[in-house]
Amino acid sequence: MGRHSCCYKQKLRKGLWSPEEDEKLLRHITMYGHGCWSSVPKLAGLQRCGKSCRLRWINYLRPDLKRGAFSQQEESLIIELHAVLGNRWSQIAAQLPGRTDNEIKNLWNSCIKKKLRQKGIDPNTHKPLSAAENIEKPNSPMTIKNNEKVSAESQAEKSSKTILPVDQRNLFGVSSCSNITTTPSPTHEFFLDSFITSHDSSTTGCRPNSDLAAGYFSFQPLNYEPNIGLSVNPNTTLCFNPDSRSSEMMSDQFNSDMMLPTIFPSISSPILQTPIHIKPLSHNDPSAVLPFGAQNWEATSSFSSNNGSSSSVDLQSNGSFFENNTYSWPGDTDCGKSNKQAQIHSNAEDAKWSQYLESTTPFLLGTTIQNPTLEPMLSEMKPEKHLITTDGSGNSFWLQNQNQQQTYAKDFQTLAMAFGQTFN
DNA sequence: AATAGAAACAACCGCAAACGT
DNA sequence: CACGTTTGCGGTTGTTTCTAT
């Protein structure tokens, strides 16, 4: 298959995205959701292929992205996850809210690899370099560079083929259910043993990841608590279990006051794709410096089912997410940007968002925000032409037909289950 | 100040799985 | 079940920015 069909079309732009293109894509997805990616560029008025739009959205425009420098805890987690998952960046990213696989991949290739080598650890095998070197047969035709590549591939292959108890495979979102066996490296065994001793592995058969609503995983080497509060759910890009306590690892980012700063189900319903979408007017404004959900706000996402009833879910934040510099535009690690660079980035973001906000009307489909700071801004929002349904409280919904309504109802139930809430 | 190399970041490419018909 | 399309992933490359000389 290879090249995406839309890429064959002529006059498609490539390369870096301009602020105008970002604006178009952001506005389109905010208003309508992405739906079929291949139709997005046409509908959004972009000379890009759908694939490029999708990538741009996932890696840059998505509102739940954390951005900023990686914390030491995040780096540690990436290393530990890589030891188990290999180069499965998407699965690693699933354990790091607000981070993309691309971001993690870049960090790994540009920074973590080097750090590990400096510490005498083979980044591919996670073993001491001397041991890793001994494993390789003498007279191997591999060059060092080639060896690195092959080693990485074999590592990923190993981790993908290692027999995992099904529950544990699901725990990491490993979808493959094939029973191919290879000898796991000691690193794998170490972690797998940890899982085996920590979790019930009696279940047979492949269960969907949604069974993991309780969300847990354990990394004994880092003294991570079992109930970390993160789970991989097929319907949610980010799923935070508010009932579970933050682990030591995540405590500085998800302290006990935080609750669902951003929920972004990866489902196709537009109403759910933009449940909470707030962009500060300026990073210079302390009250608006945090991109999404970092202020004291209360969001109420509502929907109407096809039988006319309406439901809602209250998503509250006490404003502690990102506090204590846990969300930092300036880099705070040696892997992060310098303050100067981050400031430049921040200013660029400012300019881009200011331009966006000046030229567009934001939309919060089916979402109302109750916050003294945000209300004035949100009060300016106008419902779009597709918002054809309203409830008694004035909320409007983009519900074009009964099928959509049913889908929304279903999606919301999924969302509710992920948060342990029920709707009446 | 100019330049080269390194680092960081963004985006593309190709493949394969998933999905729809 | 076959086939075409779409989506997601991981590897790789290109570009920008930073830093040392």
C-alpha cells in the first residue's frame, strides 16, 4: 500500500505548517471533529493530505498535549517502559499523559540514548554496555551502527513476542494475542516477574483494554505504587482514574488535588472530541498561562440522547494541575530547552494563539465552563450552524441525526465508565 | 561575528493492521 | 472472503536552533 492515496494528488503542501494552516485545522476539528482524516483537508480548506493533518493534530494541535520539557520522572518512566515494550512508542506514550509517541521517540533518540550510554547502559538491551558487548559474537559483521539498529529491532521483536499473561499484555495495550515465544532478556523477566507477582494472571483469552478501567501497573524497580491511576483504554487517549492515589512517580504532576485536567476521548464524535478546549489569551497572563484545564474551572459536558433526555458530567479541577512548576514552558531539565529557547517557543505560541483567538470564534460544543475568569471569554462564543439541539439550560449540541445521538450517548457512557461515574 | 557541529524538533515515508463494502 | 481504503505506527530524514570554537 504505502503512500496514502491522497498524497498522489497534486499541489499538496509539505513541510512545516504555517500558523494559518494550524488555525484552519484547529478550527475545523474543534467545530466538526476530524471524522475521516482523508476528508479533513478538503473540508478545512487545506492543501495537505489527511495523513499530514492527522499527524499535525496528534503531535502538535491536540489540546491535551502537555508540551514543555520532560521531567525526570517522565524520563525514568520512559526508560522503564522501553525496557519492557521496546520501541513501541505509542504504547509508551499511552502511559505518559500529554506526551506523543513522536515526542517520546525524539527524546529517546536524541537524549535518553546518549544518557544511558554515558551511564554505561546499552539503550537497546538495557544491560550494562560491557555485558551487551560480550553477548555479541566476535567477528560479527555488524558495524556498531548496524548493530544498534539490529539490536533495537530485535529488542522490539523480543518484547512483542515474549509470552505475557494476557492481562499483563493488555496492561500495556499490547494487542497481539499470538503466542510466539522467544527467550526474554533478564530485563523482561525482571519486569514480568514483577507483574506476575503483582497481578492476577489467571485470565485467559484476550480482553479489551477497557477492562483495565481500574488502571494500574507496577514497576518495582522504581517503587511505583500499583495504583498509579493511569489506564490504557481503547476509547480514551488519556484516562485518569480519580479514585486511585498518585504514585510517587507522578505525584508532582498529578497531585491529589488534581482531577481530570483534560479528558480527550479518541472517539469520532465531535461533541466528545472537544469536551474541554480552553486556550489562554496569553502566556504572560498568570491567570491564563496554562493551556488547558489548569485554572480553577468547572466544565459541564452535556448531551441529549435520542429519547430527549439529557445528561451531563461535571469535570472539575481545583487548579493544581501544572502547579508548582510541574507545567513549565521553560525547560527545567538538561534535556529540555533552555529558558531562552522555551521563551521563544512560548512567544511563538502566544502569537499563534493570539492570532487564532482574534480571528476565530472558539467553540465548545456541548460544553459550558463555569469559571469567573473564563466565563467572559466563553460568553462570546456562538453556537455554529450545526448546533441544532438545545437543552433547557441553554446548552447546544451538534446532533444531526439519531444515529449520532446514539453514538454520543454511547460514547458518553464509555467516558462515564472510565471516570467511574454514571449518568441518569 | 562567522562558522561548523550538535542537539532538538517537526514532518515525511512506508508498512501493516483495521475497517468498510 | 476479497479487495480497496483508512488509520496508526515506527523509522528516518529534514529543518531549525543552540553552542562551542
